[in-house]
Amino acid sequence: MKDKILILGRGYLGNRLQEELDCEISNRKIYSFEDAEEECKRYNPDIIINCIGFVGDNVDECEKNINNTLIANTFIPIILAEVCLRNNIRLIHIGSGCIYHYEYSKDPPIAEDKTPDFFELFYSRTKIYSDQALAVLSKKYPILITRIRVPLDNRPHPRNLLTKLIKYKRIIDIPNSITYIPDFINALKHLIKINAKGIYNVVNKNSLKYPELTEVYKKYNPDFKYEVIDFKKLNAVRTNLILSTEKLEKSGFKVRDIHEVLEECVKEYIKY
């Protein structure tokens, strides 16, 4: 019998997943255990996918909205975990890989078992709090944490990396792990099917320098112009890193190289 899935959070990923999984979605504001339990009783799901989160226009907004950020990114995932374990519901939490320092000259791609250590951004700290709490619970309970990074999609949206780069036009040239959303959706379906629990990095294989993407876009929009700048000139605190896909691949999912999807992504994107 097909699992009954409930998505919490009508943001970018919540709506995107609801469309692909053809399941129930709730945009109820969760402030307490009682709020979450009422939604569980209303929908009676087998699986809850938590897409609730706060980042604002960018992660700097989190410093200005500490309460909203802490509630959405830390308290709600922990509340949902407690509700789910009491009601025998599987929890899937959409987390973040932006929780590490990374030395390109010496560090290998970061595996799931490395302890997070990037505390300079409040956004990252709130993600670490929930990530680590849920990871401990997942050793006994059916909780899956999917870590994504820098969403790239084949349709326009303010959260989409391609949309951002077209808008910004000043682009850094540092390799980063990227989550191509159509592949993320397929990976999530796979992880649900195999009853996966614990932490999984859900990114594409290898890394992307943003100009590699904008050059593909420029093939279809020759008038598009952009400037490559030194990251240090941005004078902004950000995480730049590469995550390992080995665990996801060992689960039986074929992870595509990020460079394989760029042409496909842009071709679909410009149709909208």
C-alpha cells in the first residue's frame, strides 16, 4: 500500500515536492507540540516531510530575525520529531549542508558523519542544532535528514541558483556542491522506498563553479553579461564546500555529475 505523505511548509521546496509526490500539504504555522499533533490527527500520515524553514532573502536576514529563524529551523524540527515518534510516523527533514568549514587545498568531500563546525552564521547554527538532534534520534527512530546545498532548478524561482545568478550578474568562482532539484526529488523517492534513516547528503556528484552554469545559459541568451569576482570582495560570511555523495550512491541511487545536468536544466528553464 502506498505511504500517505504529508508535507509541512508551502515554501519553494514544499510546493515543488507536493507537485511531484502528489500528496497532501499543509501551510499551518506550527508554534507548539499541540499545533503539530493536531495536523497529524487531521491528515493521519505515514510520513511527514518537513519543508518548514527560514532563510529570508539571504542568510544575512537570519541575523535580523533571530526568533523566526530559531523557531523555524530548530524548534519546529524537534517538535515534529517528538510528535512523529509518539505517533509512529516517519519523519523526513529537509536540512542543509551549509554547516561546515572547508579547506579546498586539503579536505576531501565531506561525509555525513563529520561533526558540523561552521558557527559563524546564525542560520548555520540553527541548522546544526536540528541536524544533530535529529541525527541522534534517527539511531533508534525512523527519521531521515536530507542535507541539500544551493538548489538549482529547471524552472524560474527566487530560490533557484540560476535565477539568482541571472539577477546578480556578479559571480564568484569557487567550486561548490549543488542540489539539482529534479534529481533531489528522484533521490527522495528512492530513500523513501528503501526506508532510509539517518543523514544523507543529497547533492549532485562533484562540484560546480558558477560561471560554468552561466556560460551554458549564455549559449541561449548571448546578450547576457556577468562579471566574475573574487569571493573575498563580497565581504560576506558564507559557506563554500563540497559534500560526499558516497553514502547516497551506496544506497543504490545513481547520482549524476552536476555537469551532466546543466544543459538539460537551462533548456527547460528558458521554456518558462
